[in-house]
Amino acid sequence: MDRSTSGRAILLFLAVFALLLIALPLLYPYGSFTGLDGNAGVVENWGRLSFADPLTKAVYFLGDLFCHQEEARSFIINGSQMAFCQRDVSILAGAIAGFVLTDRAVCPFYIGDKRLLIIGAAMIASTFIEWGIGYLSGSDIPAARIATGVLAGAGIALILQYMFTKQYEKIMLGEEV
């Protein structure tokens, strides 16, 4: 066990989930999952998923519960919406990339440096800034939403890896953090 073990476990979970998000629309006829627009925090599309297998229902249920699933802001695969919107999928992709790049086997610098917390927070803040600018100006720029989503996901991974590193040092090395 090393400082990256926890990050690797989360990376594995996120990678499997991302593969499901991509694969599930491909396993059904063209256009099986459309018009899922709704509100986060409200399950609105459960009845529309009656034809799907339990795993597909579970993934799309999570999307229905935690995401607005606006079709115009979703990636379309095989004529179907992914279970989560572009921003959420981009955050997931950024987190996967972030966990890979901050893994001890790959990363050339020490992840326990407190300055990385500020960098991670700034990366996450980029999404809130982009959302605020879009909201105030009434503009919708998918490329900005995707790019800042990736940055936010990587920032989340960076902060988590920092926390895992510090906890590892505290427990395994007996260092005061």
C-alpha cells in the first residue's frame, strides 16, 4: 500500500462508471434515451426506463436524481442522451485524468504540498466562474462548459490526492500533518 492506493480505488470506480455512461446508450436501439430534461434532485424519468435492465436503470436513475439532464446540454451517443449532462461528464473525465496524473507512479512532484490545494480550488472555481458568466450574460458556450468541467474534475482529484497523501503520511509514516 502506498499513498496512491485510495486514489487508485476511486479511479477504478470512476473509470468503470464512465465506461457505463458511454456503453449503455450503445446497448439499446438508436434513440432509446431522449427527452430526459428535468430538475436535479427530482426523479422524473423512472417510468420512461421500464424497458431497461437494472444496471441501466440504476445509472440513468442517478443521472435523473443528480443532474438536470437537459438534452441540449448532453452528449448524444447512438441517438441517446448520456445519463449526465456535458458538464458532469466533463467533471468525471477531468477527475479520471486528475487521478491518473497525480498517481505516485506518474506524478513527478510531491502531492503533499499545500500550494496544490490552492491550485485545485482555482481549478474548481473555474466552473463556477464559467457558470456565473453564462448565467449573467445569457450565453451558452458548450466548449467552455466542457473545458471548465474537466478542470474542476482534475482539481477535485488533486485535492483528494493531497488529502490521501497527508493521511497516508500520518498513519503509515507517523508524521505529524
